[in-house]
Amino acid sequence: MDIFKWIKDIEQVYDDLINNAKDVNLNDIEQFREEQRKEFENFLTKKNELVNNALIKLSKDVDSEIKIFTNDMDKAIKKIEKGFQKNIQNLQKLIITEAGLDF
């Protein structure tokens, strides 16, 4: 009977349409996914560059501050040493006097 053949043809057309729609939608989804992945990678790359630049700047700032601190500490130590050298004789006399060894 021709009606069964037509129904079979209609079923085949329906199956073909569904399969084609699946393929088209799958391709669209894969393309969208790939675009999103690339955008996310670009976003991450930019953020990594930003963080790296910030870390480099911070490192340079810390190095600069460490040098300033070291110089200040060296100056302070030299002042203390000079003061100690100036007063060492007075300290020796004071120790001798306090110990009762001043004959």
C-alpha cells in the first residue's frame, strides 16, 4: 500500500530533519564553546599579565625600601659606634670607680 510507503518516507524525512538539527546545533554549540574558551583564555592571560606587572612593581618597591632601610641602619650603627668610641674612656673610668678599683 502506498500509504505505508508514504508514512515510511515521512518518518525518514522526520529522522533526517532531527539528525540534521542535532548536527547543526552540536556544531553551533561546539563553535560557541570554542569562542568562550578563547575569550576566557584571553581574559586569564590579561589578568596574569596584570598580576605579574603588579608583583614586579611591588618587588622593585620593596627592594628600594630595603636599600633605604639598610642605609639608614648602617648610618645609625656608625653613629652608635662613634658615640661609643667617644665615651669608652669615660665608661672605663666609671666601671673602675664603681668596682672600687681606683687606687
